Amino acid sequence: MNILICDDNQDVVIQEEFVVEEALVAIKKRGNIRTFTSAKACLTAVEENKKEYGIIFLDIEMPYISGLELGKKIKEINPMIQIIFVTSFEKYSLSAYEVHPFHYVVKPLKLEKVKEIILSVMQYEKAGGLAVSDCPKIKVEINRDIISIPTETICYIEKEKNTCNIVTQSKEYQVYASLKDLENQVVELKADKLYRCHQSFIVNLNYVQRYESSVFVLENECVIPISRGKRAEAKKKFYDILRKAGGPCE
């Protein structure tokens, strides 16, 4: 695994390199780390080795070329690289979303957080993340971090009082957000496979194994309720998915 670190502060670069090295050792993963205090030098390294780097820890607030600008340029060169934005500020510009970062963290980097990020990248790619790297991603805030979750990996979303549980193929996220807010993101992203079938549930129709009158049954046998008023629509959407996949229909 080849990792880049770019921050205009040399002391920060040294600290982040140490944490990333410790994280790689802790998860028993070999990796090469290159560090830069110049956005231009970092960009040149990516241009010279277009597919060599898998992760970049990138400062947002840098002179001359901001981390957002640099991130956009790097993504144009290597769309598969996973960008981890690192910043001193808890609040950030929504323009950061345009770069499609894998993760967003607040300085200083912590060992446990970096381990989690690297393991998430590895798991994401193992699960075929490279094939869906351009798919829409919803953005949620968890413990001051901003997480990008590819919509194709979401099995379902369940509302629980003031939180929502986002259940993916490999992980479950509890977020302080309304189901309506998440549904609005889904609509804006045109992620039409995510369907609001109940006042407390959004389900990914790609993971539905069968339709049973008032419920969807997922591949893992999880049962998702369907509101009475949506049963006809839900049934049609499910069979439309089957027809497109060439599966059995009624």
C-alpha cells in the first residue's frame, strides 16, 4: 500500500507520518509513505506515477493551492485514489464533497482513527469498491468525522428515535440525522435503488431476495416492513428489478 501525506506544516507532516506508520504496523500491513509540504510537488509525484498511490492524507487549508483544488486535480489523474481530508476545523465547506473524499478527519491524526480508515479502505476495495468508486455517496457526520458511504453498499437504513442506523454489507453506522434528510440526499443523488418503503425504513432493492405481502426479505433474511399505502408500488419496484436482472417474475 502506497500512501501520500501532504500538509504545508513540516511538524504536522512528521506527526502524521509517525501515526500512519504506527497504524500500518498495528494492522500488520506493509506500506510505503511519501510526504510533502508542497501541493505542487505532491501533484507532480501523482502525475509521474498515475496509479501507484492508494491513499492520500490531505490538508485542506494550504497556501497557493488548497487541498480541495489539489484533491480535484489528483482525482482527475487517478480516480481510484482514496482522499482523506485532514483539517484543523470541525466545520468545513460543502465544496469538499465535490472531490468525493473517502473520509474527513480533524487534526491531529489519532492512531485508532487512522487504523480504522486504512482498514475501511482495504475492506472497501476488497468488496469491489474500485468497481463502484464513481457511484453516488451519501455524507454523514459521526463523532465529528464526515463519512462518505457508497449508496451501492447500503442494505437498508432504519430510523430509531433521533438517530438512523445505516446498515451496509460490512458495517453499521449510527448517525444523528433524520430519515427525511437521508432520503433527500438519496433523491438528489438519483440513487433510485434506495427506496423509502416505510416511515422508518429505506431499503436497497438490489439486496431484496423476495417480496412477501407486507415485507421485503433481504438476502441475509433481514425483514423490512412495507407501509400499507406503498405495498402495490413496492411490489412493482421489486418485480421491475427482477425483470432487469433476468430473474423469475410472477
